[in-house]
Amino acid sequence: MFATTPLRRVTRADEAYQALKQMIIRADLAPGAEFTELQAAEFVGYSRTPVREALARLRHRRLIVLLPGRRYAVAPISMGDVRDLFVVRRLVESETTRLAAGRVDVDQLRHLDAICIKAYDPSDPESVRDFLQANTEFHMTVAHASGNTRLADLLAPLLSEMERLLYLGLRASNRTNDIVHEHRRLITALETGNTTVAANEALTQLHDAEAMVIQAFVAGAFDNKPQVLALE
């Protein structure tokens, strides 16, 4: 008998982190918005101790920055940030996909098939959020199928940091059918074991995703709106 690893208990800091992260991703806290630790605690309804830990994690994920006077600001997004993130993701994900081709097992293929049918409605924030969660699960499943845990560990924080870019991009356009077809093409390449086709398909999908995000950026979805949030 093998010993099972006990599930990690979800803490208040975890819950505070997820709540604040979703506020940032949805731009409820817009790029450049300033706030204090006390305000963050008020936003999520927790005491300052778990919120302090959550803020440290958000800084580590580059979603917020520390300002003088112990204030915080949502990290701004520049066109350079968009391009740099996609450059790094192409380097990592083209390799995880190449390695996964021919290695992905039946259970993983079934899981990918089930995930890739997920759709979203650009006018429904919750729909976009759920779609993004499924999209992250899809790409991490491929990364784990590569057999290289270090590459998968590199991809996870990239996907987390890019989530608000993709959220704003998806809110600005409806690419549901395109993304479903893209994912199905990638699944086929993984199943047949064609490493070149799989890697190229991953690069093509990232090119299309970058174009979507840049279009939203140019349209003003990423405009920094510095503001000091005041509690009543």
C-alpha cells in the first residue's frame, strides 16, 4: 500500500488571495489603482493577518507593487509586458507541447477532450472566468504530459500572470469557436505523436492569443487608471 498525501487545507490567506486576484483579473481593481492593507482587508472581509500574506503572494505573482507609505497598487500593464510574457510563454509551451506529443496517455486525452469544449460569453464575466480556469487546466494538463515537471512548474506562474491579459482580451472579442478548433487540432497532434506539428500548433495558438490581447490593448482595455480607493 502506498501512503497518500493529505490534501492541503485551504486557509483564509488562500481565500483572500483568490478573492483579491479575481478583483485584479476582472479589473474591479484597475491597473494602477492604489489601496492600503486595511482597504484590502475590507474588500474581502478578512482580518489583516491573512490579507497581509495574500498581498505578499500577489506581489510575488507581479500582480501588485508596493508603494512608499505601505500602500499598494495594481501593477500596470504595458505593451512591453504583453510582448515579453508571450515571448517567454512561447519558449516554455512550445517545448512542453513537443515533449507531450506521443507521451500523453488515454486518461489525459479524455480529459483534454472534455475541457476543450468549454465556451464563454464575452458579456458574462463569470463565463469568461470559468473559461479561463478550463483553459489553464488544458494547458497545464499538456505540460504535465510532457514528463518534465520543471517546465510545468515554469508554465504555471506564467499562466497565472497572464490571466488578466487574457480576461480583458476575451471580454473584448468572442473567440469561442476558434479556440475550440485550435485545441482540437492540438489534441490530434498530441495523439498522433507528431512533435513538430504539435509544437507549431502551440506557437500558432499563442500568436493568435497575443493578437487578441494586443487588439484589446490598443482599444484601451488595459489603460492605466490610477486611483486612490477610499472606504466609506
